Amino acid sequence: MQHLEPDDTRVAIPHVLWWTFVQNTHGAFGLFGNSPGLLIGMAIVVLGVFWFAFRDAARESLLVRIAFGGIVGGAIGNIIDRLHYHYVLDFIDLHWWPVFNIADSCITVGVAILVVASLRRDMRARVRQSPPPQAP
């Protein structure tokens, strides 16, 4: 924010990464309108749903706790931006994806880890439930 005006772009890594200052008043991918109160409320509700749905798994799995850390930390970071600026400060620009920030990355990586942890748990449950192989 000290070196860029809104919508200014600077090359960070040529042909790979740019810094672009975007004042994102919308939700993810420009969805959900531009009401900070609504977006903050939605984020809090989603965090509550995640906690309720995965709280038992988080007690049993370090991977799920790490995922939760990314999701919760990223969501809180974006909520703080919305409370302070009335928008989320996005700045990481790949030119082939919407401009995003570190909090968005934490949420995305957290969700990906949560999916992997859920798939691993399901595979382990299937292995435990399958009958042992029969000898011919």
C-alpha cells in the first residue's frame, strides 16, 4: 500500500508474478456483492460450519488441525481487512488468475489439505472394513 496506488501494477518476477494493488470489495472471485457486513457475516458462518463439521477430525489429526489453521487464519485476516479498510487488500497477480492475497492462499491450501485428510481418512476406513483376502 505504501508503494502502489489502487490498480497499479509492478513486476515482481518477470513473466511470472506481478504486484497489483486491488481493493476487493467483493467475495471470492468477485462474487457475493460488495457489502462488508454481509461478507464478514458469511465468513463467520462458514467458519462455524467448518468447526462443527470437522471438530472431531481435528482432535484426531494433525493434518486437519493444520488445515484449520490455514482456513481460520486466512478468514480472520480477510475479516480484519474488511473491518479496517472496508475491502480486502489483494496484491498477488499471476495474470492468469484473479488477484489474491496471502490470506486467500492460506484458505485455499487449508481447504486442499482438508480434502486430502478427508480422502485419507475415508481410504483408511474402507481398508479397515474390507474383509481379509481369501486363500484359494
